Amino acid sequence: MNCLSCGNTSATRSGEHVFAQWLLDYLHALKTPITHFRYQADGTSTPHRDQIALDSLRLKRICEPCNNGWMSRLEDHTKAILVGLMERTLALDALADEQRRLLARWAGKTAIIESYAVGAEKPIDAQLLGYRRDGDQTSDVRRSRRSDLRPGQKRT
Ligand SMILES: [Zn+2]
């Protein structure tokens, strides 16, 4: 398969949830129905997919290692920040730099996955998903790329 995150791979295809189950469960929105509309130049809109429940909104263009690896870790690491912001025990302007980076990676990953899952006319460039993956400090991809650098050499 051609994984949006890592490219051509022999790994098994998976169904990446656009919105994590834990988040939909937290928001009591698992079965919230959604309908996608496509807006026309004349200002009208028409539904372009059948209505589905939010927990059924998945993208089958992500391989299992990416879904269960860096994407799962990103969800796990971002969960406490998102819950803290929603419960107002954390303030956006008081987040530490690492929390901001995690939140930005999560928001970017979610927006990219969503743009493909809804069949956007102009989905977000999938190369940007690779940058989200590369932000994973434990990613094998990042480690192997780091080893390509000579001592003292900086990544450009
Ligand atoms: Zn992948």
C-alpha cells in the first residue's frame, strides 16, 4: 500500500480514526451524525457523502505501523494537554514549549487526516504528515536520519 505517512510499504492498511475514540468518548460525540457538504462557487452547497457517525470517520490510507506507532504515541502524549485545555486546568498561553509543539503536531496530523478522509477537493499535502511523523522523538525514521548527520552538522 501507499501510506500517506511513510510511502510505499508492505505493511497492512489500517483505518485511522480522524478523531480519536478517547476524544469522541470524552466529548460524548461517538455517535454524533455528520454530513459533508461541498460548497459551490454560486454559494450553494450539496452533500457529497452519506451521513455517518463521527466514530466512523476513518481514513484507510495509513499503514498499521504508522497508526499504532507514531500516531498513537502522539495521541497519548497530547491527551493530557487537550483534556487540560478543555477542563481549563491548563491555559493555552501558559503551555510549555514542548506542550505547544505536541499540540501543533497533533492539530496538523488531525487536519491532514481529515482533509483526506472527507475527500477534500484539495487535501493538505501529505508530505506535511511526514514532518509530523519526524517530530516523533522515538520514531525509527527520525533516528536513522539523525545518524546520517556528522558530528556538529545541523539538519537544514
Ligand atoms: Zn505508514
